[in-house]
Amino acid sequence: MRRLAAVGLFFALCIAAWHLVVAAGIWSPVLVPAPRDVGLYLYGALIDGTLRSATLVTIQRLLIGYFLGLLGGLPLGMLTAKSEVMRDTLGLLALGLQTLPSICWVPLALLWFGQTEMAMQFVVIMGTIWSVQLATASGMRSVPPIYVQAARTMGSRGLHTWLRVILPASFPFIVTGMKQGWAFAWRSLMAAEIYVTILTGFGLGHLLHYGRELNAMDQVIGIIIVIIVIGLLADKILFSPVEKFLHARWGTGR
Amino acid sequence: MTPQTASAPAAPRLLVDKVSKVFQSKSGPVKALEDITLEVTEGEHVSCLVGPSGSGKSTLLSIIAGLEKPESGRVLVDGEPIRGPGRERMVMFQESALFPWLNALDNVLFGLHLKPGVTRRQRREVAEYYLEMVGLMRFKRAHIHELSGGMKQRVALARALAPNPSILLMDEPFAALDAMTREQLYSDLQEIWRKRRKTVVFVTHNVREAICLGDSIHIMSPSPGRIEEAFHITLPRPRDINSVEVARHATEIKDAFKRRMQAIQSGTSPS
């Protein structure tokens, strides 16, 4: 309860400071809108449904792209950890592709898929898959060999060792990779949505983009806030429970 | 005292037969073990391998465990050559090597799950019996990181004993513990051994520890790892590591070892 009060107080103070800065009239309200104007925009967008539909479009793209990325990245990572050869080939390829900012995939995606949902998801997948693969691979490799030795003396072999020892032992690393993948997916999607207009759905990135086109600073800042809130919620809802579980079991983390 | 069956010369419980091991290092091959022969009969309860670091004692234990392969020679258990690790030879490592994703009880159950022909109920009974024996029944649901170093090694001991191995291999299991915890474990261990007689091979660099725990002590010397001398300790049990007898034996063995090393050095240096 105290913590919740502290959080509320902190953000109330932030908004108050923002309000005071605007009220001081140093900058033009066109460039720095008052918190009230941003609130009014968000309220209006909520009432007329644009915010809801844009959020749904964005989250749907994000989830589909992210899970497809996981579906590819996790097995690829396990494969990469298998041997030195895999590490030097698949691993190196993934490292190269991971360093490529995923917005660079947009021109390619547009030529391949046109202005379709598929183009959007392709960019998200490319943003997710490599970091998940690399994190999974490094997690599997960092399993202490003594765990495997202990398991072998108890009669564990092959697939059993793999499923009951290596996989659970690398779980904390895999979660880190999944979290990193999520962050990359979110960034790639926002970049893609701002950059490309796709007629099958207007996401939050488009609202941001049109806010700029219309010189509507209240919209730009309002949407930025929405994007931040979604990122925070995803962290708290998707990853916090898993991290708490890991903390309790492994005694690691915070 | 276990009776020695002198009439029928049964195969020894454990026979290490002319085992050699070479490691490849950057500066060429290093002989870790040279021509090791070690016989442990059923009656010999606890055999200690004692030596300074580099004498290959842990390597020898890994070879007996089947985790490493020797360059030459073989290891026989009850007359049968070993092929890889086996449930009849359980290992207790220097670090507990317990699985952090399982609680204490599930760690003990891990090996039992892999033992064929044991029912769910039997597994549970056995696991709880051994946790009780090491005095950690209260902590059966505890996560591994919540346990102290000494408690972890107790769980590891329960885990190693649960599948009922005929040989228990212990690789400096108390080296990372503080002195007080260690002394408590010496007496607990002797009590557990009294209840469940096992053939134990115990690796340590601590001569006193070896005398406190061992029935026979094999002194190893480094580069290349060799067994120099064997001693039989007949002090009554339970033994106290701080007792005068243990201290006196330790001094004698250390002196003998020093003389031996000096003899080797002066004997081989002119070559």
C-alpha cells in the first residue's frame, strides 16, 4: 500500500511539474502542450474508439510476431548450442542479423509482401528471433557441467538429461532471452508502424505519425504515453511473475 | 568387524587396475595418473585418497565414477569392468551439484526416478528416510539456495545414498565448508556409515580428515599422480578429529610422506 502511494505521488508530482513548466509559458503550447490538453486528447480518442482499435491492431501484430519469433528462436538457439560447428555457423549468422536494426527489414518486407499485415509481422519476427536464439544458445552453453555429471552418475542419459537437466538449468537464461526478444519486437513494430502505412489496420505508430503530420502535439505526447504504459504493463504482466518464480527457486535476480 | 572370507577369493569390491591418464595441455601432454593400482575389499570400509593438489586424486575418482576414461588400464567393480557412470557408484562432489530448480526432496528423488522397478510410494519413502537420516526432513520443501553450505552437502549425501549404491565416491565434499560445520559432519557421517555400511572412496587433501574418517589411507604424490604408500588406521570409532591419537597419526603419516618425497626428489634429480 505504501509502495502504491509512493508510485502515485511520484507520477502526480511529475505531472504537476509538467503543468508548471507549461504554465510558465517559456515554450509555445504548440510544442509543449499542457497535461490537460494531452488528457483531453486521450479521453476523446478513447471515446471515439480510435485509441482502442489502434491499440488492438498494434498488440495483435506484436503478439503474433513475437510468438512466431519465439517459435523460431528457441529451437534455433537449442540447435546453436549443440556443437561448435553450429555455433560458428548458425550462431554467427544470428549475431550478424541481430546487429542489423530491424527497421532495415522494412524495405525488403514491403517489396516481398506489399503493404500487408505480413510485412509488419515479418519485421517483428526479424526483430525477435535472433536475440531469442542467441540468448537461448548462451543459456544452454552456460549450464554448469557438474549438473550433467551428477545426473549421469544417477543414471540419466541422452534425452532425459536434456529435458530434465539442461533445459531447466538454462531456464533463467531463456527467460532473459525472451524478455530481450520482447523488447526488440516492440521497438521494431513501432519503427515499422511509423514508417509504413498499412491499410489493413492503423496501429499506435500510425497515430503517432499522423500526430506529427497534423502538428498535433497533444496527440504525439498522448500516444507516446500510451506506448510507454503498454510496455510497462507487458513487463509487469508477462515477465514479472516468471522472474519472481525464478527468484524464489534459483535465488537469483533482484 | 566384517568377516574376511579367506577360503573363496572373491573379486574385490573395487579394483583399479594399472590406470593411467594423460591430459592435453597447451605445453604438451601432462601425465595426471601413472599406473595406478588400488584394491578395495568389501571389508575395507572407507578408503581415503590423500595428496596435494595435482596428485590426480580427483581425476582418479572421476575415472572410478566413469565420468572420465583412462588412457590405459581399467576399473572393475565386483569383478566387472565399468562402462561409464553407473548407479552402483554414486558421487558426492565438492560443490553440492544439487539442482536449483528442484527442492531438497525432489533432488533426492531425482536418482530414484531413474531406478527401475521402484514404485512411487517406495521412492518417496526412501527419499524421506535418507533426508531424515541427514537430519533435514524439516527442510524437504526448501529451495536449494535457501540452504546453508553444510545443509546442501547433507542433501547431496542423501541424494547419493538414496539409490543404494554399493560404492560411494566422495570428492572433497567438505572442502568448502567452515571448520565447525565440517566437524559436525565428521561425526554425523561416521554415524550414518555405522547404520548403512558402504564402500566409500573419499578424496581429500587433509591428512587429519582422512585419519578421522578412513580405514585405509592411500597417499598420492603429484606429477605424475602416483599412489606412494598405504596406511591402515585401526583407531576405534567414532573418532574425533581433534583427538590426540588422530593428531599423532597425522604427524607420522605426514613425516613418512615428506621423507618419501625427499627420497624421490634426490633419487630422480641427477637424471
